[in-house]
Amino acid sequence: SRRLVLAAAQMGPIQKAEGRDVAVGRMVRLMETAHRRGAEVVVFPELALTTFFPRWYHEDLAEADHWYETALPSNATAPLFEAARKFNIGFHLGYAERTPDGHRFNTAVYVHPSGEVVLKYRKVHLPGHAEYEPTRTVQHLEKRYFEVGNLGFPVVRAPVGETSVNIGMMICNDRRWPEAWRVLGLQQVELVMLGYNTPSLNMENRGFEAHHLRVFHSHLSIQAGCYQNACFAAGVAKAGDEDGHELFGHSIIVNPQGEIMAQATSWGDELIVADCDLGMCALGRSTIFNFEKHRRTEAYGRITAQ
Ligand code: CDT
């Protein structure tokens, strides 16, 4: 059978004043732990190299340039690539990307142990707002700092560990959209790598989203996505208190039955590992979610209508 030892590397908070070197040092230690625990791939969170900077307003976008990567690897990120080679472990990294022609994206890549970038994804569902909102106690400026991703939801069959796996990606808010899961599912995705930074406090809850439902909604979305598309997912958080703003953690690894195989229990750097039998993806795919047999696309027109 095709098996994969999958690690999700939750990261504790990164403060605004902390440099890339602090985060990268912690990530290398997590990769070493992953290696010791037999993992073949390690998944890091969204925007893993810095604090969740979209909470900080810069009037002039150029003032925000220091939050972005312009090359991968760079001097700052080279230790991740070295660790991948040394420990023979692939890794998924979320980071802010600024392209040579000045476009800004919330991006994730999967890097093979050799250092080759095998898959790149740019976040499609950008939550929040583009302008400073004085009534908010904390800003969520993803629509200011990023353009909508222009790569779609690609899936590639890539060497991961001892086997080849159909891998796809989502970033944070994407996980709440069944359309995103289905587009990956239609490409026979077997493993979804998904990083997130989710505040414990929903500024817009209007009294209806009780505090304890925040994690529930995150898990509900990932578990349903895996079940309905017969795939595994690593949902990996940044957690804890970043400059007084709490991110809720609760990273999970989920199987195609929608079950949580492993869950982080701290709000710090924490590695969770699961031994995934990729053969499990075949059940849903060949029975209840055999898309070719049972989907009724003639009834779904509204999904893609503008
Ligand atoms: N990073 C990210 O996408 N976070 C969102 C919170 C949005 S609140 C404006 C999420 O869906 O988890």
C-alpha cells in the first residue's frame, strides 16, 4: 500500500519585532523533530516567516515591502532548504510573495528535499478589507496587501516520501469554501496542504458566532472537505499571542473519512504526525463520491455564474 508519514508543524506566535532568523531557526528545529519522528513531509502555516502582518496598516504599500519575499530561497530562507536536504524531508511553506514586476500574493509552495519547488499556489479567497477601518480594534488588511491568486487551484502528482502523491493547496480562508475543495477533488487530490492564521476573536460576529465556535467552524470545514473529496489534509496554524492578538491554533491532520488523526494541543511550536494510508482515498472516489458517475453538473450552473 502507498503510505506517507505526514507532519504538521504548528508555529507559536511570531512578534512584529522578530526577524526572519527567529522564525527560520524554529522551523529548522521542527524539521529536525519531524525527521526524528519519521516524517517524510512537513507542512508549515500561512505566512510562516513573519507575524500575521495584515493586522498592521501601512498607508504606503512600499513601507510594507519588508514583509515580502522576492526570491526563494533567499539568505534568510536558505536554512530551510538545507534542512530539507539534510533530513531528506519535503516541506510546505506559506509566505508573502512580491514578484519582480511588483505583484503581491499570499503564497505557498511545496519544496522537494532536493530544493526544487514542485508546486506553487497563490491564495484565492482573501478575507478582510483594503482600507483602514477606524471602528475595528484590529485590522485585517489582506485585500490591501495581496492580489487575488492567479494560479487557480492546481494539483500535481509529486514525489513525496517513498511514493507519488496528488498534492494541492489552500490557504486559510480558502478552507471555508466548498468550491475550492471540489476544484481540488476534481483533480483527484490526495493530500491538501493548508496553512492558516485565524484570530480567536471574530470582529464581525454580531453576537452570533460564539467564541467556542471559532475552532469548530475551522475543523468542520476541513473535515467536510476531506470527506466530500476523499482526501487527506494537514491544516496547520500559527497559534498564540502575537503582540496582543490571539490566533487560535488547533492544527489538525484529517483523513478521507473526515476523522481527525492528530491535533495540536498547545499554542506554541508543536509537531503532530500521522501515518497516512493513501489507499483510503479510493473508497470515497469509487463509491459515494464517484464524481463521474454521480455528479449532476447540469444543476450546478449557479456555482460559476457571475
Ligand atoms: N488568514 C485568514 O484568511 N484568516 C481568516 C480570518 C478572517 S477574519 C477577517 C480565516 O478565514 O480564518
